[in-house]
Amino acid sequence: MIRPFFALLAMAASSLALSNAYMVYFEPGIDALGAIRAHFQAQGLQYTIRTSIDNQFANMVSFQLDSRPHGNVCAQLSDLEGFKSCSAVKSIGRPGPVQPVLNGHRELE
């Protein structure tokens, strides 16, 4: 069986969670950026907004906390109005070299 090219790339790449970085998705129509800012201001936490998107396709904010959080950040944010999901941000490294596959077997050199 010949594996698709992208499957080989996925096997060769490695991922690493970025330190204290998260992506939070909200329901359409919610001021996601305002909700995140208000939450962290109330908690007295320092943070950096990595990016935010609010359009017909997505409503999300990505941020990075300046210090190690106390407890589960995603669980704490789940009480915000319009919260949909939260996940840690991962950095995916560049894939290494991929060996060609012929008839389901690696070619011999």
C-alpha cells in the first residue's frame, strides 16, 4: 500500500506545545477579544494577544500568558459567554527527509 505524501510528512514532523499559549474559539457575535481581555484583567494576569479573528468563518483569540498559569486555563475560560472550545497552541517542526515509497516498500539504494 502506498501511503499518501501528507501522511509521510505528518509522520516525519514533530510537535511541541508552546509555553502558556492557547487558542479559544467563541460563538459568532461574541466580542471574543473583549472577553479575554476582561477575564485576564479581572485575574490580574499579564498576557500577550498572538492573534484574533472575528469574521463569518471563525471567532477566535490566541494568547500567551506571561507567567505559568494556576490550574487549567481552558477550564477557567469555559465559563465565558459564548465559549466553544480551547486548546494549547503547538508548534509543528519542519518535517525531515522522506524516503520515496514504491509498491508499498522503500526503495533500496
